[in-house]
Amino acid sequence: MAFANPADIEMLILDVDGVLTAGEVILDETGKVSYHFNVQDGSGIKYWYRYGGQAAIVTGRSSEAVLVRAKELGIEIVYQSALRKIEAYRRCLADCKIDPRRVACVGDDLPDLPLLRNCGFPVAVNNAVREVKEQAAYVTGRSGGDGAVREVIELLLRAKGCWGEIVAGYHKQTLSGD
Ligand SMILES: [Mg+2]
């Protein structure tokens, strides 16, 4: 699929392990999973929603922690245990009635390749494997779990001309009220 202009992207599809996290999984003795999530990724996702973007998570693993984080960020579309990610992606496109040319997918490893090859704006995080980077329209400077998702959102919102307004909104807040 030809690369889209990032200004035309309406939906962001995110992997968890290696994209929203550094790819490390903390397992306790009961098998419960813990993750480190990045707070700046989180605020980025909120900006993305504020400007009308849609977002979904597609992950091969399954854990309560991902659902908790998704809920915190307002991400309602979550596909876990997606062993063949393309199937979850196909369902997501149909459910959201969105053209894949308007989608950016962010991945780090081989299971993400089918998504990256079938979306308008494929993104590889800096820690992605070589084959994933080769498919990407953009490779982030930051790694998964270290602000890579925030970097992608900033890029998309800058392309749409929205970023300046977000920053200006904070500059405008003063002690005497806003
Ligand atoms: Mg991954």
C-alpha cells in the first residue's frame, strides 16, 4: 500500500509489547502480569482523541493490566490474544468503518508486519526488528515504552496543524485565570 500523508490519518493502531512498553513483562508467582507504561504516551493519546482521532490496541498477549491501562486512556477498542493480528485488524476496520489508507499502525516485531503492510502510515519504533523498520514510512527516534507513541502522535497532530494549538493552550494558562 502506498504511504499516506500523515495529515490524512484518522486512526492509530497500537501494539502493546515493545510499543506501549519496552517489551518487558513482569510476572509474579501467580502468573499475574505487570507492565511499565509511559505517561507521555498516555497524554499523547488523550490529545489524539481531543482532535478527533480514533485508537485501538491489537496485541498477541492477554492481560488485565492492558485493559486497565486502555480504560485509563479511554481506548475502547482492544483486541487481545490476537495470534493472527491481521484478523483483529480486519474486524477493527469493518467495525469502525475506516479505510486502511487512513490508518497508522505502530509495531516492533514480525507479527505486526501484516498490519504495517496494509495501512496508510506504517510506523516502526526504534527498537523494532529490521524487517519491521524496512516496511515503515517512519521510524521513531524513541523506543517503545520510552515515548515512541507520543512521538508518533505529535508527528500526526503536527501534520494536521493541531500541535501548536495544544502547546499554546498551556502557554495561555496564567495565575490570573484562563
Ligand atoms: Mg510487539
